[in-house]
Amino acid sequence: MNRKIKLIWDFRGPAAGKTAEHHEKHLKEFIAFENLDLDITGFQHINEMYSLAYMVVEESNMIAMRDALKPHRAEVYEE
């Protein structure tokens, strides 16, 4: 079974929440434009000065997605 990897973009500062929400829209646009079979994206507000956006990809596609999208970090995704 192929593991799933969560690509993460971190945003800090007073506009972090809105930036993370907006970044998720761009991730969805990328998925649609590239006609990818991905359906897990999202954003999370950690606190008023830190939020993140994420996209989950198959481990076999992680390198290509990493190189194309330049996430800040990644972790193994567990449902």
C-alpha cells in the first residue's frame, strides 16, 4: 500500500489565517489544472498568528509535487 504524504505550507503573522485559506484555493486550482486525482486539501488555524495550508499526495508522486509546489515541510498523512 502506498503511503500518503501531507505537504504543508506554514503562514505566520496577523494575516496568516486568510493567507492559508487563500493558498488552499490555489492548491485546488493546481489540482484541477493538472487534472490530478487528489481530493484532500485544507487549511488549519493553529492560533491567531499561525495557520497552515496542506495537500495530501501519494508518496510515489511526492517528489514531483514537492518540486512543483515548494511546500515548507511534509509529514506522513494518517487518516
